[in-house]
Amino acid sequence: MKRIVGICLLGMMVVSMSASKPMRQWITAMPDSVLPLLTQNDRLDFVDFLDSGMEAVVTNRLDGKSVMRVLTNDYTHVSYTKSMDVEMKLLPLTDTTDVLCMVTTVVSAGVGDSHITFFDENWQVVPTDDYYIPPVMDDFLVDELPDSVVHVLDKMDVYFKTYHLDPEKDELVCRLTTTDYLNTEDRKAVLPWVLSASRTYVWRNGKLESKVAEQLTKE
């Protein structure tokens, strides 16, 4: 009997050693500097509230409301302030090691813009280029544009884009939002020359790779 118990305990230890950390452990171990409006107690409350089937709302350091909308084993979505959302996704490097991808999106005057950051398991920032090469604005446009829309492109002097992490799949969607701040007439003029308003990236071999590039390779 003791031998059986010992084997069971050993099996449990092997499983725990081989599994990567779930998102809730990342959240509780997160340094305050990552989301400075939230204390560790706020983050613990998020988890406790969701575990209890309650709305996960806390009062942040600016006396505003922060809400954790979703928490799964590898994903979370936090409405950080009224104008900023934060998504985090664990992307596997090995069977036991993940890298955390964090997307922060700010909406101002109806136009969204996102920033992407990667962290190792010690919450140290790692170079984005190690895992992802962001698109530039020209990637969303056709190669040769008619003279009739060149004047509109001159108004697109700031590159805005939003990112969205898929809660279910290891994918990232990048959407061009520069066109959102154009007036209706200019937007109608340039949209026919946009190849695609969004680009999808799939996590493969430790990198987020463009589905477009994948299709071109197959062809």
C-alpha cells in the first residue's frame, strides 16, 4: 500500500514539474510596475472574485474601476481604465516554459492604438523581435497607388494599429486603424486600395508568423 501511495505521489510530482504555470500564477506574481494602477491585492481580488462567480471589479490607484473580463489557463483580458484595455496570452516555448505576450490598447477620439510587449517567466521584458516582427503601414496597402489617392496618404502621417489576442487559439490579429481618423470622404477614397484591414499571426516554432507569408510560401 505504501508503495502504491509513493508511486502516486511521484506521479503527481512529475505532472506538476512538467506543466507550465497557469495565467493566475503569473497574475499574482506580477510586479506592480507592469500594471502600476493595480496592487497585488487588487490582482488577487480579481482571481478570487472570478472563482466565486462574481464580477471582478476593483478600485484602482486613480480611484477608477478596473475589471478583469476573462481569466483562463493561458489568457486574461482586463479593462484597465475607461480608455485602456490589456490582454495577456501565454505562448509555449517548450512543454514547461512559456513566454507572456501582453497587448495594451488605448482608444482616443475613437481611434485605437496598441503596443505589444513580451515577458519571460521572471517578468523580465524580452526583445519583441525575438518573437514577432510587426507590420508597417505599407504592408496593408497595394504596391502601386493611383495619383488620385496620394493626397489622402499624405494625411495618413501617423501609423495606428490595434492588436487582439485570440483567447482560444495562439493567434494575434493586427488591424490597421490609421484610416479611422480620416474624414468620411478620404476614408472612402483610400479603402479600396487597402489590401486587408487586418493581418493574422500564428504562433509557430516560438514565433508569431504571418498567415499571409505562410500562404505565399505554400503557393
